[in-house]
Amino acid sequence: MKDKRIEERIQHSLNAELSGLRTTSCQRDQFFENATGGYKVKKKISTVAILVAALMLFTVTALAVGFLSGWGHIEQAMDIAVEYDEYDEWSLDAKIRLITSMREDGIEISEDDWLALQGDTLTEQEKHSLANNILTSYYGDQEYIWFYTIATVDWGEPQTWSLEQRYWFFSTMREKGLYGDYSWIDLLPEKGDLTQAQAESIAKQAVAEAFELPEDEMVNLHGDVSFFITDEYEIPRWQICLYRDDNVWATEYTVLLTREGEVTEDPEGLGILTPAHERQRREEREESTENTQTVSEITAQARINANDPVYYNPSSGTYYHFLQDCPLVHSDYLPLTALDPDSEEFQRLTPCPACVQRNELWSMQDKIRYGIGDWMTPQPNWIGEEKALGIAHTTLNDRGIDVSGLYPVIYWSGIKDDSAVYYVSFVSVETDNLGYVRLNFRYTVEIEPVNGLIVSIGESDIRW
Ligand SMILES: [Zn+2]
């Protein structure tokens, strides 16, 4: 089943990234921060919508070609994008053109399939479906096949692209009129300029000094390096976003360098950070995290005052919990034991940073009861929370996805009844080095709430 809204959202998020300068992790990070106000999630509906758009974007990258191929087929896919808006509209000729280019670029296409596409033994319909099979076997779900996803399958995520790949990709897009009016232009360094590796190394050194990071911390950071010019900048600059080994989508630090390699300010307001800016932003973020905790403590107090069940682990543990199956507690100690909030025992306990502080984990009922988020009222004809969770669980299990060890989080949204959706995400619960609990959204199933049909399934690695 095709869902226009999701497609529009993906398109929208891609456009936002492209217009928000370009597809780099830095801008993506910024994009998430802007959407959510950092950790302080103010408007849950838009947060979830954007999150889901991002989830869908990440599902297409599962297949890798496994060898270096030429770039002609990516250009061919751009030419097709000039002609057609979406894959559904592609003509058979367009599909065959792309497959031909893939073959010329050294991507292995079965000889039988290839001959069948050229010959006249198959009907037009059969050729379409054969071409679809070939393309989806390389590039994933046909709903998301376009030049951008083709490039990310062949080359990896944009953050890891070389300067040559960036330059070629975006200048080819521009030539074909696919780049919009965005003024960011990728350049290739010239003779006498820094190399990509040198720019990365200068940025890392600046960050290491500003944040007093030890050597072993630095080796896990990799640079998403751009050499660029925009309307606003008279001369080229370097931008280096540093991300960790395990999370290409989350920029840890951002550095702007002059052409000569001096750490510089961002007077043009492109949102690029020097280590000094970065440091200030982090301090502000820590403050806002403290505020968020105070806010959720007030909600938590309301919950205690209402005499809702509170739980604890009588054999050990210093927290009180709102969830009897709190994901932060080892399964050996589950289910937790109910506790009277008036008891002396309760007084010595502190709020669980997961199930008390992170009200995303709360049930639908509790989210409604305690006004968590700004939700539409669930309609009487909707399936209940338990059923929605069951459907999500079964759907993933049927696809061989093991969600044991992950905790289900439910949200819902919709402007009108007919556009309403449940979002059931399976998250892993992690504690960062500041003791703040992060929710890592691993899988999200989107369910139509009246008849329980699956709208989409997304996989991701987003920490919240
Ligand atoms: Zn807990």
C-alpha cells in the first residue's frame, strides 16, 4: 500500500535538508534540533512526523553493491528524475535505460534477465515487473528509488562521500536543474589548498583542545568534510562535521575553517559552529536538560498525588518506577513490586531516569491522563493500545525481526479521523555518560487506527 503522506514527508525532509544547505549530518542534526527544540520535545506530533520521515529514509540503505562501480547510472537516474516525479510513473524505457547504465558501470545483472528485457518473448507488463525486480534487488523498496537513494546505496551515506563524489553529485544535479536555488556549491580543492585529510585533522585538533578530549576519544571521531562556497561567502571554506564510528547521523562537533585552515566564525549565519560556539551550545543544552527534568518531575508528582501505582525493586535499587516492567531494570528483577507512596521506603527512593523521567515510555492512557504532548483525542472506533502494540509486534516478528529486549513506545496523530495513525516504536533504553536516558528508536510500525492495517515499517538508529 502506498502512502502519499509519508512520501510527501520524506520529500519534504529531503528538501529541507537540501535547502538547509545540503545533505550533511550537521544540517540533519540541526534539523532535528530545530524540530524538537533539542531534548525538550514541545510538539510531539511534528516530532514524530519528522522522526518517521527520517526512519523511512534510512530503510533504503540495506543493500550494498560490494564493489566500486561507475557513476553513469546515477546520472541516468538524475535524467529520469528530470522526466518523472516518482518511480511509479517511470516508463519501461526509463527502467531499461537505468538497468543498461548499471550494467555498463559494472553492476552485475543476470544475463538471462538482460536478454529477456531486450527480447520480445515477454509482454510489456512482464518486462515492467522484471525491471522492478532487478531494481528493487539493488536499491530496495521501489517507492523510494530515485537518484539520491541509488547514490547512498552505491556510495554509502552522504557524510562518508569523498570531495570528488560530493562535487560530482551536486554539480551534476545542478546542471540538470535538480538542485533548486540553493546557493551552497561544493568545490574541489586546488593545488596549494589543504587536502580533505588535512582539513579533518585540523578540525579534530581544534575540538580536542576546546573540549580537552583525550587522544583515545578522538580516534572514534570521523570527519564529514565539505569544501564549499555560497552566495554569502566570497571565498571557499571548509566545513567539518565530526561524528562517531557508530552513528553517522549524529554530529558531535562542527568546525568551520578558512580556505587556509584557520578555525573561523560563521558570521553569515549558516549554522556552522566553531568549537567555541559548540561549547556554548552544549552548556545551554545541559541547562535545558535540567529544566526538562524539572518539568517531568512536576508531571511525576502529579502522578504520585493521583495515587497511581508506583513500583520498586525490593532486593536492591534506588529508584521508584512508574512502569512495572521498567526497561532500565534487569529482567531478573521484573516484574517490580508495588509500593505505597506514603511509605518510608518510598522516601528514600529517587525517580527512575527512564520510566519516570522519560514519559515517552508511558502508556497511551497515561499520556492522555497527564497531558503529555498535544494529541488529538483517540476516536471511539480506534483499536485500543494493546491491540496496536500486538499488531506491531506480530508484524515485526513475521518479518523475522526480534524485538525482545526493546520497549514499545506508542504515539498517535492525525488531523482528521481519516488521516490518523498510531506509531509504535520499539526502542532500546540507554544511559549516556551524563546519566541521561536516551531512547534509541530502532523500529517503527505505523498503523491505521480504525482497521489496524499497517501503513509502513521503518528501521533506524536514532537516539532521542
Ligand atoms: Zn523505571
